[in-house]
Amino acid sequence: MKVYSLSGPSGSGKSTTALQFAHDHQIEAIIDDGLLIKNGQKIAGTSAKFEKNTIRAVRRAIFQDEAHRKEVKEAIKKHHIQSVLIIGTSDKMTKKIAEQLELGPIERFYYIDDIRSKNEIKLSQFIRTTQGKHLMPIPYRQVEQNFFKRLIQKGFDIFSKNRVKLGETTIVQPDFHRQTIDILPNVYVDLIKYAISRNPHVAKVEFLHFSMKKLYPRIYVSLHIKAPVRYDAVAAMEELQKQIAFEFQRHFEFEPMDIHIFIKGMI
């Protein structure tokens, strides 16, 4: 059995990248938050996200329950799994899981900040803090909805670099994650308007939309630029994108994934 570890702080996006990472490194299965996942499907275990408080969630994640531990160990044997990626918040945690499941020593340790950008990590942590949203790397249909007060939504499909579907994700809000910071949608919109107002080449904003769909913040702006155009309009709009990104970084410590700006005309 080849055993690998992927660790990083809570909410840093480990589950988001797990399927792609395992595929790229030819790792057969994943152990994440109490689940055993193979080929993008849950084959055994119960997610720690089903628990009612943080302490019970941690115990579930490190397989302290004997029946839970036995179920996953038997599934590993049944499916003849030869390589596994253990996900946790630290090396100590992944080592504990490997020990509990009698998988043998961990061959190599990977870390989330080696495979995700600082902005992606900050964005994931921001969403966790403000919305309490957690991502599970299994399909929506495999999530037992009765465990949750609210099942947020289907997540997104995970594809390999050559566009082969590796699996799906589901976005949930566990009962134990109740402490969140509420930010109204108009706060983001007002910040975008402020950044636009500081650009000397924008004459009028016709349409502005901010979306956090499926955990990816995207901005769409349709506007008119000032005439006469004796300046580089493309460079001016690139500068506007940088201004918007700067304001988000300054106030929220992350940058939007996409900032789309459409020039409708001149005034």
C-alpha cells in the first residue's frame, strides 16, 4: 500500500483539489473527513460533516469510532486499493488516520500551499468564514440530506487536464459550523462601484453584476468610456480590472476569479 498525505488549514480548499490531485499523481483512492472515495464515488465511511459539533467531527475524521474504522478498512481490502491519499489539517492528523486504518507509513507529504495559489486559499477561507460552506468531493446524490438542516447546492464537476470527468462535488453547510460573518451582496457591488468611480476613463456604467455561484466570485461590468478616445482603451480597462482586484484584496484578502468588462460605447 502506497500512502500519501495532503494537509493544510481548515477551509483552504483541500477537498476542492483532492480529485484532480489524486488523478495527476495516479493515486487510486482518497480518505477525506471520514469518507473513502474511489473514482469520484463514496465507497465507504460517514462524513465528519454530518456531526453536530466540532469535537465529534474531528473524532469522526480520525476514525475513533470502531464500527466506522472497521467499515473503511474492509472496503479498502474489498476494492484492492493499492494507493491512497489521506487529507487532513496537519501531518499529525494524517499520520493518525494512517495508523488507525493500519495503512502503513506515509510515503510522501504534500501541502495545500504547494498546489494552490495564495489567492485560491484565501478565497476558500473567506467563503468558509462568511458563509460556513464546506465542500465534499462526492456527488450530490450520495449525500444523505437528512443529516443537514440545509443542503446548500450541487457543486461542480471536476475534470482532468484532457477534459475527462473525474467526479463531482457537493456544497453543504454542516450543523457544527454556525459562526459566520454575514456580508450583504450590496457590499461587494458598492466596492466595485467605488473602484470604477476612481477610473478617469469610465463615463457610465450600464450593467453591473457580482456572483458567488458555486463558490467562485465573478464580476460582470458593461460600461461606456469617455470620448474622445485619445488613450489606450484596452489598457484603461485592464487598469480598471487591477483596481477592482486591489480593492477586493485590500478589504477581503482575496481577488475575484473573473472580472469581465464589456465596452458598450463612448460618451
